[in-house]
Amino acid sequence: MTGSTTWAHTERGWNAAPGAVRAEGTVLWVSADDRESLAEAAQGLGLPSDVVRRAGLHGPAARRSRPHVERLEGGGLYLSVPTLTYVEQTSDVLSGEVMCLVLDGVVLTTETGQAGILDQLPTRLAEQQPSPDEHTAGLLSALLWTLVAAMSDVEHSLGEDVEQLEAHVFSTRRSAPIESIYALKREIAEARRGLVPLSTELAELTVGADDQDPLDVWLRRLTTVVDRLDRRLTAHDRLLTDMLSAHLALVSVRQNDDVRRISAWAAIAAAPTLVASVYGMNFQHMPELTWPWGYPFAIVFMTGICVVLHRLFTRSGWL
């Protein structure tokens, strides 16, 4: 089957099984490269075409859909789940999508984006403890836990970026971090756009389940983790807002300091300018015109005025 990889779950666990067909007591997992390959795999395994079409795996609806959970005829389940990826070089958060169709002992999956959730699944399945998700032999639970773990890594990376930016904002260097603050807020918003729908989908999966049911218990645990991540992202966003307000306040204080310094130096420069301008009027009767020490006296007098003014402004905190 081109464009897809087939795995089978037996008593010995999950193993690659190219060309496997549906059999009693066996769960098949087909990981396809794209929706077209997924639809082809569904057709090759004999899944009802109307159910596959309703899931939107081919035809006019074969495009990126909004995240949702849909229960299909015959006990089937279709999931469209957002994924998140953090690009360390640019601090960007990229979103993607994992689509999962569960029907008649077959799990069909495909992924868009760079998260690589499906690539991590075989390792997760090999390490995973027995799961209450018996319908898919633990595949669905492993998929969701892997996805949430990837989102947790994104949240952690964004938190580190916020810490670094906070240190930069409150450093002694004069800088303009406003663009960086807004860029990071935008990435946090992108992460939340992927996280919030997942929380809603998990709630839909638990509808009608018993509070004591093991399947419901791990779904609620997963929902708790997702809600915690969302609260952390919200806290990061609020901290960025506080940093923006603090930065603007610091800018205002620095501007006031600059204005005071400029005013102080202007006052210091005005005093000798006044004296020099008076002597430059060339009146006939001027003090010390015939005095040999008149010029040095004027220079010393202007210098003294400047020194006195400088000390006064320094004591008052203007310089």
C-alpha cells in the first residue's frame, strides 16, 4: 500500500505488518502520508465508503478541517486534533493537524505539520503501560499523550523565552523590546489556538462515560494536564502584558531624566552666554574695559557660575 505504513497489534504487542488485512482479535494501525493515501488505505481495508466520506478523508472536504470529534455510524470515531511545534532558531510556534479514524478494529492516521507525532508513536507504544483504551489497543491513548507531551515542550520553550525577555526588559541597557514582546504574545496565542480545541475534544470523548470507568479516568487526567498547560500559557501572556506596561513606564522615566539633564545643561550654558553677550555689546562705558585682568576675570567668573550651577543640579538629581 503506497504512501502508508501498516502496524498490527497481537498478543505480542505492536509490530510492523505490511500488507496485513483485518482479522478477528487484531487491531490494525495504518499511518498514511496524506489524506489521499489514508482514503486509499481505508478503501483497501474494506471500510464503508460512506463513513470514510463523512469523516472528510476524500472528496471536496479533503482539506484541513477545524479540530473536532465526530462519532460515526457503526461505533466509529473520527478525530481532527491540532499539533504544535516550536522552532528554536526563530522562536516560532507552528501548528499542524493529526487526523485519526477508528472503525471496526482499524485505526487510520495521518499528520500535517512538523510535530512528528506519528513518528514518535511506535516508541511510545513500546514503552507504554497497559492502557484502558482496549478498543484501539492503547493506540489512541498513546497518540493523545504524545501530542500533549509535544505541546508541553512548546509551553516550556515559550516560558524560557519569556524569562529571557524579562531579563532583557529590566536590564540597564536601553533597548526597544516592544516588537519582541508582541512577537512572543503572538506565538503564545498560536499555541493556545492549538491547545484550547484539544481540551474541548477531550471533554467530548468523556461524554456519557462513568466517573469510575478507567477509560474516563485517564481522559480526565489528560484533560487536567491540558488545562494546566493552558493556564501556564495564560500566565505567560499576562506576564508579557505586565512587562510591556513596565517597559513603557521605564521609558517615560528615562525620558523625564533626559529632559531634566537637557534643561540643566541648557541652564549651565545660558549663564556664561549671558555674560559673554553683555561684553560683546561693545558699549563705551563697560566695567573693567581698561583693567588688565578684566578678560581673565570674566572667564573665571563664567567658569565659577557654571561650576556652582552644576553642583546645584547634581545635588537635586538633575545631573
